Amino acid sequence: SDSKQHTNRRDIFFFGLPFRPVFHRSDAYDLLRVVLFVGTLCGLQLLDMSRVYHNIRGQALIKLYVIMSMVEIFDRLLSSFGQDALDSLYRTVSTSPFSARLLFEIPVATVYIMIHACLFFVNVATINVAVNSADLA
């Protein structure tokens, strides 16, 4: 009869107190969102924004309005696709977090986020060029 309290092997001690972490499926989706964020940041490091800016800057003013319209259309299309892709990813993580389907859905979601972020960069560069060229005219 030992008077010491026995702890389970799975217990973790946090500041000397036993602590048993609980990992839910919603935590898996949050962790996956962090992985998507970091993967997107790594991918966006490859984008040379100054080159994009100078390509847009070399366009005529009327082409800037066409570019703005195209960016708006692609933004709506990508938003629709991205909502479906992220919903599918959430459903897969919620129902079967260790499914082989994740090997397809994670890269699709990462590529979607990278393309949509690049589209926003093009949008900002186009607005910047349009505002600066309007000042010169």
C-alpha cells in the first residue's frame, strides 16, 4: 500500500500537475489550417512582386481596366471554388482525419490559397498603377 498517487503513463506533467491533453477532430482542422498557412507563405516567397508590378505598369491605361475586370471575375470564381475545397477538406478531417483523401485535398487547398493570394497581389498592383498613372495624366 503505497501512499503515492499513481499516474497513468499517458499523463503529462505541466508545472508539476498531471495534465491529460484532449485532442479533438476540430483541433486537427485548426492544425491543418496552420499547415496550409505556412505552406502558402513558403510558396508565396517564390513570387517576385516587383516583376509583377513592372509588367502591369507597362500596360496602357485602358488595359488596366480590363485587368481589373478580369481580376474581379477570377476573384469570384476562385472564391466559389475555394469555399468548396475548404468545405470538403473540413468534412474529410471531421469524419476521417487519417484518410488517404487528405493527400489530395491538402495540396489542392494550398494551391488554391496561393493562387488567390497572387490574384490579390495583382489586384493591389493594378490599383496602385492606375492611381499613380492617373496622377501623371
